[in-house]
Amino acid sequence: MSGFTADWLALREPCDIAARPAILADALRGALDAARAHAPQQPLRVLDLGCGTGSNLRFLSSRIPQHQHWTLVDHDPLLLEHAAATAGDAHNVGAWTTLRADLATDLGSLPWQGTQLVTASALLDLVSRAWVDELADQCATAAAAMLFALSYDGRTRCSPGLADDAWVTEQVNQHQRLDKGFGPALGPEATDHAQRAFEARGYLTGRTRSDWILETRDTLPLQAELVRGWATAAREIAAPQRTRVDAWEEARLQAIARGVSRIIVGHEDLWGCPR
Ligand SMILES: C[S@@+](CC[C@H](N)C(=O)[O-])C[C@H]1O[C@@H](n2cnc3c(N)ncnc32)[C@H](O)[C@@H]1O
């Protein structure tokens, strides 16, 4: 159903948590105070788009002081089952519901009314310009605060360095812009475009880096999956040069197997609230 398996999401979750910035808690509280001015006593209503197994809820719920009601949206029923199995354990979450929906087509029919925080993690780089514009329209109409975490921004750094690292990243970044079900994807431009879209609708916004820094032994399995994924993407874009990609992949995987590999992947978090 989805290209994102529960195993992949579990592999990345500890690195996502380590990457998400501490500054966020304060920024988010400010944004939420503004968005909740009209209903300060009610539980905070949160809409999580592309929730996967619920990683964003697990991270955010304990960092938001208010009691919360979450709606977890995804098109993948298996991922929603995982999310449902653990959402009740989360700190400060009084109620939650899962909603199976195709965000590419059903954005307008989500429960916007009364939503005070719209959030997503690792989603924005998959979607199109037009989709972000519609998202910003819906958020502005609901006067909701927003937080879009862990959007890939096109930067990678691998060590030990290989001659073809930058070339492979160029192919990967081209692949990032292919259609992921929402029209041509924003890929590395996701945070820039979303920030402009929300500011054009009167939002105050802030952004900060949330890079993966993969250097400890426990990140080696994620590094290996990442390298395999990048190589597959690069072979799709540069099909005539597949042997060049194969050689790069083999050298990277050897460095990982020797335990000497370090990989940084650039991400950004964007948040904001209506003025
Ligand atoms: C990279 S994963 C991130 C999952 C989760 N937010 C996290 O941080 O672990 C992207 C998520 O978006 C969901 N997704 C992708 N396209 C979708 C669509 N058209 N409608 C609904 N969900 C979608 C996938 O099923 C997946 O759970």
C-alpha cells in the first residue's frame, strides 16, 4: 500500500528524535498560545498528516504541555494499525483517532474545523507546490498553528569521502523531485516553498535544521538502507551510468561494514502561527 514500511520507519525513528531541535519546544509553545487564544481551556486538537506508525505523536505529545486530542491520518492501513496500537500510551494524549485518507485527493475533507495544530514529519518533501498551497489555505482558514518537521533539504555529506558522492547526491535530488503521488514533488525546496506559502497567508514562521548525523554503531543499519535507497534512485535517474552507481554503492557499503562510515543528511523543521 505504501512505499514506507513499518520496519523502515522504526529504523529511522531514533535518528529523527536525535535530530529534532530542542529549540522547538519553546517555538511551538509560542505558536500554540497564539492559535489557542480563543479556546484556551479545551484540549489541543492536533492533525498529523502522513502519520506512519505515530512517530510524530510520540515525539511531540510530551513536549506540548496541554492535554491533546490527535487525529492521525495516513493512506496505509497497516501503518495506521501500528499507530493505533501505541497512541494511547503517549503522554498528555487524552484522545486520538486514526483516519484513513489519501492526502493527495482528500485534503479538503479532513476535519479542519477546530484543529489548532497541523503537523507532519518527513512528508513535505514528497508533495507538490500546489498541494502545499492548498494545505496553507486550509490551515489559514482554520487559524491553526503548523509544524512540518524533518523535510529533506538536499544536503548530504558522507565520510570517508568518495569522488562520486556529490554526483550521486545530484541524481538523488533529481529523483526527489519526481511525482510521489501528489504531482511533481518539491523535494529539497519543500521548506522554502512552504515558508513562502504560509507567510503569504499572514503566518509568522520560524525554521531550523534537523539534520541526521549518523555516526554511531547503532546507526549503521540505517546508513546501509539509506545508501541502498540512494543507489536505487540514482540508477533510475542515470540509467546508462548504472555501473558507476554500483561502484559507489559497493564502496559506501564497505565503509559501513567496516564501521568507519559517517553520513549527514540535511533536514529542516518549519513552524508558524497566524498573526
Ligand atoms: C516518510 S513517511 C513519514 C511517516 C511519519 N510521519 C514519521 O515521521 O515516521 C511518509 C508517510 O506519508 C504517508 N503517505 C504518503 N503518501 C500519502 C498519501 N497520498 N496519503 C496519505 N498518506 C500518505 C506514508 O504512508 C507514510 O506513512
